[in-house]
Amino acid sequence: MPTYEYKGRNLASGTMISGERFASNKQALLSMLRSEQINPISVKEKGKEISLPTFKRRISDKDIALFTRQFAVMIDAGLPLVQCLRILGSQQEKATFQQILFQVQRDVESGLSLAEAMAKHPKTFDALYTNMVKAGETGGILDVILKRLAAYMEKIVKLKASIKSALVYPAVVISVAGIAVFLLLWLVIPTFATLFEGLGAELPLLTRIVIEVSNFLGRFAIVIIILIGLVIYGIKKWYETPKGRHFIDKVLLKIPIIGILLKKIAIARFTKTLSTLISSGIPIIEALDITSRAAGNAIYEDTIKMVQSEVEAGKNMSTPMEESGMFPAMVIQMTSVGEQTGELDNMLDRIAMFYEDEVDRAVANLMAMMEPLLLVFLGVTVGTIIVSMYLPLFTLINKIAGAARRG
């Protein structure tokens, strides 16, 4: 089915609208636009004309969370489902997301349920999303489910932001420090080495070591840069494999401080996801299966799958959680109380709230601790290089001063 680029004016609001849509032919697209109260100004088939290449803007979790919140408000206000999708689609700035929403709208108009229409776009609407929408449609509480889903996604966006804030700052500082040291050794130190060689100065051990490192970088700098790039690319590709992801996630959980933070994030995400699914009427076995795929860590994914199989065999959820050794005693105890009182979703939600606060505190503490350590590391590294270059100068000055006194 060809893709058409169009421009038109919304007859209701008077605003200009542009975008891309799939249609069997141009006439079909014109009819579609008019049915949506859009007066077409120009329509052309994409690929029939020469155009510069464009890059698709990725649909982020934040985009989906905002869409879900707006969708929930509109459904709660009593707007028809198809009209909600049409309005939200026309408001999207990202052409890819706009096309998906218009496709969902057309599928709903053709007779599919909203969940079925969304399930055709798994990269945008995952299993958790579509199962909750299905539960909302079945129970006639779509507005309530969308509100829960929006709240859940906003929490997940916040958790991901916590991870980024915890890792991006030290990564940037270390990268800048590494580049600065690399440039000093590669470009600046050889100038000093030539100067010292011309003066015939006796070089201290520290200076000789720095110059040797500089000479090594001078000979193999390009090779080192290529190797670093290949290593990073190789690790990234390996992480995309099940074995690589399992190994790296296991190592990350064992790193002091960082590992504790990642465990808190995983537990917060697990409890929040499971609570949201159970409170939305998803059966516990199916909810655990969906939660395992949204765990964000291969080790916790395996653990949740193990818990799922044990629950399926007739055990309480808290028992295999305790046996796994991956959950703190407080989480196990509150889960057990929730199972006994029939308030599992509420208990899990309380655990999630507690660990979300714990993540915020852990990130703040990590940032407060990492900042002085990174500054000390940068100062010591650069300072050592500078001192190593000044030591021979001090020796030369002392020799010249001694010769002058003797003369």
C-alpha cells in the first residue's frame, strides 16, 4: 500500500495539518481526509519525487505516557473512541506515531477492538499495554484502566530518568577526563620530550614513564581508538544476545553501590507493574508473565518466570520469592500479607512507592559521592602529568644556579 504525504486545513479549528498516511490510492486518501473534516491542499505519493533523506524520530516512553494520559482524559469526558484517536493522531508531532494512531483508528472503525488494533504495533504498544486495554474494554472501565496505565508509565519514565541521572554524569566526566589525558599524552608531552632531549636533562622516573606512555600513544593512537570503538560495539551486540545480556546484567548487580541501585529499580518496576496489572483484572499467572518481560533486567526476568511457574504449580507467590534470594525480607513479608488478606495489588503498590523513594534517595547519595571522587580522579591524573613535566625543569634550574654560583 503506497504512502502519501498530505497538507490540509482542519475545518473545525482552521489550523494547518500535514503528515503521511497509507491509502490504496489518492482518491481513497482524499475521501478519508474529508471524512475527518480536513480540507486537502496537496497530496502526493511518497517516493515519486526526489527528496532529501529524513530520519524517523523514535517514539519514546514519554510520548506514549503523554498520549495515554490525554486519551484517558478524553475517554473520561465521554468522547467517542474513534474521535479521540483522530484528534490525538492529528496532534502528534512525530510522523511515525501519527501514522500508527491513524492506523489504529482505521482498524477500530473497521471492527477491531482497540486492544486488537494496538497489538498490531508491538514496538509501540507492548503486551502490558494491550492486555490492560483489553481488560478495560472487557470490563467497561477503559477510562479507569487508561488512567492507571498513564500513572504506571509516568512512574516508569521517572525510574528510567533516575537510571540516566545516576549513570550519565559520571560517564560524561570520565569521558572528558579520558579525552583530556589522551590529548595531553598524544599532543603535548612529545613537545616537552623533544625539549628535554635537546637540553640533555636527566629525567626523573615519573617523567620517563609519562614520556614512554606518550610515545606508545603516538605510535598506536589510531589503533587504540579503533579497538575501543570495536570493543564498545562488540559489547553492545553481545548484550543483544540472551547469554550476553544475562552475563552483563549479573555483573552489574554485583557492582558495589550501582548494583544496589539497580536492584531497587528492578524491585520498584516489578512491584509497580504487577500491582497495575492485578488491579486491572489481569489473572496473576498472565500478569507475572507480562511483568517478567518488562523487568528490565535478565536476572530478575528469570526470577519472575521461576515465581510464575511455582505459582502455577499451586504455591503462594511469596514462597518462591523468598527462595530466590533476590528480594528483601520486607518485600516478601508485605507480599505474603497481601496474599493472605486479598489485598496483593495494594501491598505491591505500597512496596513500589517505598522503593521509588529509595531510588530517588540512592541516586541523590550516589551523585553526592561520585562528584568529589571524579573531581579528585581528574585532578590527580592531570596533576601527575603536569608535575612529571616540571620536575626536569626544576633539575635544570638547580644545575644552572649551581654553575652560576661556582662561576
